[in-house]
Amino acid sequence: MSEKIVTRFAPSPTGYMHIGGARTALFAWFFARQKHGTFILRIEDTDKEREVEGSITHIIESLKWLGIEWDEGPDIGGPNTPYLQSQRLDSYKKYANILLEKGLAYTDPYTEEELTAFRSKADEDKKPFLYRNNRPENPPLWDGTKPLRLKIKDIKVSKWHDEVRGNLEAGPEALDDFVLIKSDGYPTYNFAHIIDDLEMGVTHIFRADEFISSTPKFLALYEALEIKAPKLVTLPPIMGPDGKKKLGKRDGAKDLLDYKKEGILPEAMLNFLAFIGWNPGGEKELYSKEELFNTFNIGNIQKSGGKFNEEKLLWYNKEYISKLPEEVFLKELSLLLPEKDKKILLALAPLIKERIYKLSEIKVMVEAGEFDFFFNTPTLEINKLICPEHLRKGASIELFHIKTHLEKITLLLDEVTDWTNESIKNAVWDYASKEGRGIVLWALRYTLSGKEKSPDPFTIAALIGKTETLKRLTYASHII
């Protein structure tokens, strides 16, 4: 019978949810779902000095926004409750006492002054300071008021297999007695996560590469407790845009929910994160959640770092924005322009969809007045009626021709009865082709919008209606 797969994501509530943590959660979740296993959310809240109020709620909100679902966790419970380390202290004390009984743990009795003296002596001898070289001969009984340290039994080369990195090893210098439980009664990460993984049946640990250097300590503890180590899946680092160093705040790294506020869609972020350090092969880039479950493979995780390319994230977001129903844009526009004609707002949806990379850009466009000309007659600057490509020609002659063109278009459009985008285009197309589309259609578009960049004139005319279109054409001819 095959082993049931159990993975977990165990963040510390010490601040914002960064991209690296989100990707770790994502990969662990993908693997559990693909193998029909269990995915656990566990909170490692034993560092009370660094804990930030509200972080647990923030973690849960971030993961839910991304679409990640867990089978056990602090908000939904499960067979291994509790899922907050601060509520699991009895478990850590239980295993601490097992180590004490085996003679593999001891009370650290030293003061800061004594430790400073040990370090100074090591410096004088030009040797690294190691706790294992300064173990107390007769340590006091552990009563919880002093740190408890693991006594490294065998000083040896540590060897292990990583599912991504292959066979790894570290020399004896990587091993030293380390703290299991601090003087405040809380366990260290090095101790607590191993006990939690044991009790929760975790089979695969998805982790950042920063934990590689600590692996010899973990192996020593597995050996001391005589337990089987879970399989280690070390993910590649997420690199900054230049690919030379790990992504940091200075490189634009943000809290996951900041991307939500900016108008990044969760589907886009999920798809984007999945491809940082992992690739299933082939040309396909847009994957649904279900496709990622079915396609994900540890064997396709890269060893080398993957770049955080925000341009690529925006590309993903634009792709998913293009799939949104137009009602989404109507809702956004209705909030920003509550008194405007809903018919026009709905018609603006496909125009906005083509132009934006983030939903937050809708507000920016509205505040910049980019849609004002759909509701109000624009103010025109005469010289801007001339196509920029033809400004090198005599302006007075050009304006005379522009007036002629606008008057002719007015007559042509006045004959249109079925006022649609297509019929408007058909009415003026032959004339514009004969006289020069660049000149004629530029003048028409600027007349209707008052902007050098805007949707095509047929779309604008169809939206603002026949009466307003003819009114604007007459006004432009008049000011010339």
C-alpha cells in the first residue's frame, strides 16, 4: 500500500506574506492535491518577540486570495489540532524529556558573561566557537528556566538526499549543540517543526534553500529521536529582476495582498508563481488550477534560481483580464462614475479591457479624465486637428482642408439612419480612403475625443450618439 502524502505550509506570523512563502505554499499544495494527499496549514508562532499582531489573519487571507485550500489548519481544525505552535507546548516538553532520559539533551547553565569568555578563548586559539566544546560537566536538572540543548551524539559528515538538489553533504563543522527549548518555555524552530511534522505525519517538506545549511542539525535530531526523516524538497531562490541576487524589498518585493490592491487577479498570480523555478516543458503558459494539479512534478523543479519578472506578471494579468465578463468592468466604472449612463459605461468595458494590465488602472484612467469625452463635449486645440505626420505641410492650407473634410463627414453621417459602429465606418470610409485616411480619420477622432490617443472614431461616435457626433463636428468646423 502506497504511503499517504502529507505536505504543509508553516509560516511565522512576523509580518507580510512575501512571494517566496506564497510559492512554497503553492508547490506543497499542488503536490498534495496531485497525489490525493493532505495539505496542512500550521502557524509557527513561538518567536513572540517578532510576532506581529494580525499576521495570522493576514496569512490566511493571503492564501485564500491566491486560491489555496488546506485540509487542516488553525481556522478549520483537523485531527492534529491545535495548529498554532504556541498551543502545542506539551508536545515539545514530551519529546524534550525523551531526549533528556536518553542523555541526548542538557540544560544550558551559562550566563552571557560566561559565553563571552568562551568565545574570547576560541578567538585566542584561532578556533571556531562551538557549544559542544564547552558542555557543562554536571548540568543542572532542566526546570524550564534555562535553555535546553541537544547533545550531538556523533560528530560526523552529514549526508542526505534532496528531491530537487540530489545527494548533499556537510562536514562535521556544521554540527553543534543547539537550543531545543528557550528559557521562555517556547521551542526553537529547529526543534518544534520536527516534532510537529512527526505528529502530523508530514511526508514531504517543501522549503526555501536557506534551510539547507541547517539540515545537519535536523538530521541529528531525527537520529536522536530515532524517527524517519520526511523527504526534503528544496525550492530554488526567487531572484531579483537582474537575476544576480535574491528578490528583496529594494527590488520591488511586496506583500502578496498589495498585488491584490493593485488589481492583480489571483489566477494570474497563481499562474505566474507556478512558473518561477518550475516548468512542465512545452510552449503553453496559461494553466488552470486543475491543470497545474495534474501537471506538477517535483522532477521539473529547477535547481537554479528563477527571476521575478514583473513584466511577465503583468502579461499574465492582462491575459486573465481579457477573459473577465464585461459586467466586472461595469461594476468598477459604476462605482467611479455613479451618475453616468450605464449603457455607455457597459460599452466602455471592451475598450478598457484592451488597454489595462491591472484593474487598479481603471480608477487611474477615470481620475485622469480619459473617458470624459464620452459624456461631455471636449475642448479642442485647432492645430491638433492636423495629423502630426502632416504638420510639416503649411498649417493654413492644412486647416482649410481639415474644415472641408469635417463638413463632408458631417453631411455623410447625417444620412446614416442605422447608427452603429459598422454603419458609421461604412459611411465615411470611401471618402477617407480617397482623401487620405491618416488626415481625415485623425481629424474625426480628435474632433470627437479631444485627445491625441483614444479609441477609433467609429466606436466613439456610436457611443455618444448621432446628435452629439454631428454637434461636435459642427463645432470643430466652426472654430477653424
